[in-house]
Amino acid sequence: MAQHEAAVGERADGGVNPPPTPDGSTDPDARPAADAGSGRALTPLMLISLALLAGVAPFGTDLYLPAFPSMVTDLSTSTSGVQLSLTAFLIGAGLGQLIFGPLSDRIGRRGPLIVGMALYVISGIAAAIAPSIAVLIIARLAQGMTGSAGMVIGRAMIADVARGRQAARAMSTMMTVAGVAPVVAPITGGLFADSIGWRGLLWIVAALALISLIAAVMFLPETHGRRVRDADPQAQHGTGLRSLANRTYVGHTMAMVFSFATMMAYISASPFLYQDMMGFSSLQYSMAFAINATGIVACTAISARLVARIEPRRLARIGMITNLIASVAVLVLAVSGLPAILIAVPLFFAIAPLGLVYGNNTALALDAARHNAGLASAVLGTSQFALAGLVSPLVGLAGEHTAVPLGIVMVTAAVIAQIGFLIATGRRGRAAVQST
């Protein structure tokens, strides 16, 4: 019994060893993906579908932001009323993950996913045709709750069918889409806001939701069926919260969530930083956004390629250290009084390496709580949204003509992310899962 517990304990990279293969190996990378418990392998079509699900809700969050001024007039409301529609979406996304994640642990992934995405399409249509700001706010709350099904269950599905380096590669792809969507969406919205209006932008969100629903129906099988659930006593006896109470999961979740907070701080501060302080035009602002988004995509592609030879934990550490150093440089330049244009350089090096961080930390976190991957994914995602909501207003506390608050928030978040990573990779963190 003791030998078996050691075999299924944590690996040196912070993950959890699966049961030994028939040849006695416990290396997760030596096991085929179909042995992950569901009998399913992670196919390219599955990965594309999961990436769509990961990006459609975050894209719907920010696509209509450039149309806020026209919405005030069209809906005869105030600026705060329109902003409340965004807040409602974010609140819904946080609450929805806490509903769909645990539900998928209990009754399977595919059913809640299909229902959630179908309701996301319906609520998206309701938002596009909303006759008043009150109806829009309610529809956006429903959009957030139902659209979260794709994000939270998608991550859990990867944890069901993939292990080790394959999981890190797949999660990197998903997290890239989810991370880049909030950056790309305002640019896209700005290009089309004048021609199709805010209703047209919300129709685009509904159309993307429909495409994601079709992809899920066609290409995503059940990865957590009754046979798998019945064979996992830890997932059946209410041990969900206990499975998350290990340092590996908590530490990697902290590292992921607070690293994401540095990007949300950048996104929130970018309009006044680039346009008011650096003097960029709207087009130049969009180009700066695009450059940084390209940096994240490039680093994610590098991570997906290197993870076959380098441990996910090591890649995540490189990305986080680079992010911390660059964030410190942002703060130093902000305090120094030097030309604001200089901040653009360390900002790139703070944002781009997050492509090494998101997928690897997420995979390591869910690997440490795979018995309840839906709940683990829900807690990670909800924490991400909640912290993003807290960070966004902080960067503007000192006004529109200083980047000092941005630098302070980025450095603070990067330091806490490092602390979480150290918690996850410490000696006691490596043995924590054995006690859950």
C-alpha cells in the first residue's frame, strides 16, 4: 500500500504521478494520452475546438468596448450604466465557472458544456437585440455565466486526456487564445465599431459562440464518463476541496493568476499610457497592442516546441523571472521621470514571456488536482477573473499622466506570483498530494 502511494505521489516537477504503466514506468510522458483515464486521445480537432471555447468568452468581454460612447446615446443611459454591462459579464463568468466546473466532475463534461454553450448563444442574441440597458445588463450577466462553461470545462477536458508535457502543450494553446483575446478584441472592435455599431459587434460575439457550439458538438467527446467517475473514489466521496488543499495546486494557481494580473494591469492602463503619455494615435496604439500580442503568441509557440525537451516548470520559471525583471524596469522608468516612450520596451518584455507561463502553470496546477479537474479549473478561472476585476481600477488611481501605479501593481503581482511558484515547487509541495 505504501509503495502504491509513493507511485502515485507528486513528481519532482510538481505534478502528480499516474499509476504505473504495465512496464512499471510512472513517467507521465511515457503513457499514451488515451491512458489518462477517459480512453480518449487529444486530437488536433479537439484541441482546435477547445481553443475556440477558451477564447470566445474573453473575446466577448472586450470586443464592444470601443462602442461604449455610442451605446450611451442609443440606450439613453449613462457611462456607468454601460460599464455595468461589462461588470455583469465578469461577475457572471466568475460565478458560472463555480457552477459548471464542479457539475462536470459529477455528471460528465460534454452535457454541461453543450448546454452552457447553447445558452451562451441564446444570451448573446438577447444582448444584441436588447432594447434597454437593463435588458443588456441581464443578458450580459447570463452571457458571462454560460460562456464560462467553455473555459472551465475545456481546461478540465485537457486534464482528463493529457498528462505531463502533452498537457502543457495543449494548455499553452488554450491559454494563449484566452490570454490574447482580451488584447486583440478591442483592436477588432475599434476597426468595426463605426461601420456595424455596438449591436453588430455583439452579433459577432453570438456568431462566434454558435461556431464554438458546433465545434463542441462535432469534435468533443465525453472525457469524464460514468466509468471513469465510478472508478475514481476520490471524485465520488466529496473530497473536492481536499484535493485542492495541496501546496502544488495552490502555488501554481497563485503563479498563474498573479502573472495574469500583470497583463490585466497593462491592458487597463494602456489607453492613457500609450495615447495620453506617449502621444500615440489610435492607429499607433492598436499597433502597439498588436506587437505585444504577437510577443505572447510567439512565446507560447516557443513553449509548445521546447516543452518536449524542457520541463514545463522550468519554462514557467523563465517566463516569470523575465516578467518580474521587466516589471521592475517599468516601475523604475515610471519613477525616474524619463520620457514615457521608454516604458514601451520593458512592457513588451513583461507581457511577451507570459506565453511561457500561462499554459505550463495551468497544466501543473490541474495535474495536482486531477481527481476534481472541473472544480480545480473553476477555482483557478474564478480567481483569475476576480483578481482582474480588482487590478483594473488600481492602475489609474494617480491619474492619467503617470505610470507609477501601473509599475507598482505589476511588480507586486509578479512578486506574489514568484512566491506562489516557490510554494508549489518547495520540498513539502512535492509531497502534498499524498496527504489528500
